[in-house]
Amino acid sequence: MRIPTNKVGDILNYFRGELALKYQPEEIDILAAYCFEEFIGLRKVDLLLSPDKKVSESDLLKFHFAAKDLKRGRPIQYILGKGWFMSETFEVNEDVLIPRPETEELTQMVIDELMLHDETLSVLDIGTGSGCIPIMIKKKKPRTHVYGIDISEGALKVAKTNAEKLNADVKFIQCDFLDRTSWEKLPLCSIIVSNPPYVKKSEASLMADRVKEHEPSTALFVPDDDALVFYKAIAEFAKINLKSNGKVFVEINEALGFETCIVFQEAGFGDVRLGKDMQGKDRFVIAAKAQ
């Protein structure tokens, strides 16, 4: 099926017809609105008021390929090349996870903690992906020394691009965090934050196809028989590289909240708390290091 004309109304109807079996009607209109704003600068509020407005042939092709990608489940953020996080726009591609609301909550927790201190502190983000966590921390608390590490060269390229575009002085380091020998090149820090891989491979069937088929699996999944592998490494690393009275903030698998707390308690953290996200799910662990 082809788009019958280059008029806005026909393009919108094309989206509705092509995507009807995969998305709800209101979701289709939202996805189409994103494309109209990105491709021709037509805002959602003006979309239904301009059914006879015509687009160029080159723009018509963009709509055609966008609908084709959406039909096969490719996320709109990858199609447009950008995602949204804490009121800022970040470049994203298939090398990085799409920023999510619960990670905004995690980031805000760190920012709130930093606001309690007048002195200059240092923050390390483990598994930085698009760089959204450290970049927003730096923008909200500019005096903070902020670092982001990732094993993926592609992810770090995206993160550095985002930091440059958003004028955030974040130092990014390529590092396989599960390789303990790499820790010596990482800085001492006052706060460690991480949204590490935490979805068990057996849980993949519960996830939306557009997530498991398009977002980077290395940033999502962990083995069923060692689902807490990253938290164990973070706790061990924190014993060495986290300053006295420092804190760890991590996003977690909602089904493993108690077990994740135990990891940090067994590592010697005296104050370990389980936090819920806005949906009421166990989503965060905050652990404080004693002097």
C-alpha cells in the first residue's frame, strides 16, 4: 500500500491503516504526530487543522519509511534518532537504550542528594548508554565532577555527542565493568549511580517485541543463574572506590528488590533502602557507606 497523495490528511490515514493491527488508534495518532513535527515542523495541535497541506516528495518518502519501520516494531525514538529525558532531547540509536521515566526518577534522586552538599562531589555512572544520567546531573549541579563508563564504543560515541550538544562537561571512559582489573583506571567518587542490565533472560517473553528485538540486549539482559551479577560488582567496587559517607543509587529488577538489598548489606553497607517508582513498584536501591 502506498500513500495516495502528498496531503497531510492522506498521510495520517495511511498511518492509521498500516498500523491498525499493531497499535491502538490513539497511539497511532501520537506516533504520526511525532513524525509530522520532526519531518515538516507541523505541531500536533495543528495537525487536524491542515488536512490539505502538501508535503514534498522527499518528505513523503520519510513518512513512508517511518510507517514501514513502525509496522515492524521499530521504536519511534530510533526512527527519529532522538529520545526525551528530563525535559531535554537526547540523540539515540540502536547502540543505546531508550531513556525511560523510572531512570528520570533515579537521576533526580542523585540530583536531590547533591543539592544537600555545598562541597564539590564526584559522581560515577556505570553503564552510561546515551549519557542521559550523567549529563543531566552535570547540568543540574555544574560544579560536580561527573564520569560515565560503558563497555560499548557505540554507546560512548552517542553519549559524547549528547554531552557536546547539551554543553555538559562529562568525562566518558570505555570500560568492561565486570572485569575487575579495569577498576584501577576509574576514579574515587562520592556517589555511584547505575541502571545496569537486570532483566533475566527468562523474562524476555514478558517484554514488548519493540524492546527485545530492537534495543541492545547487552544493556538489558543478565543470565538467570546470576541475575545480580552487576549489583555484586557494583557493591564490591564501591567498597574500594566509594568515599566515606558516599552513596550508591541503582535501578533494579522489581522482582529482586529484597535480594539486591542483601547484596549491599553483605558488602558492608549499613544503611540500605528499597525505593518504589511512581507506579509503586520496587525499582531502586540506595545504599550508604559508613565512615
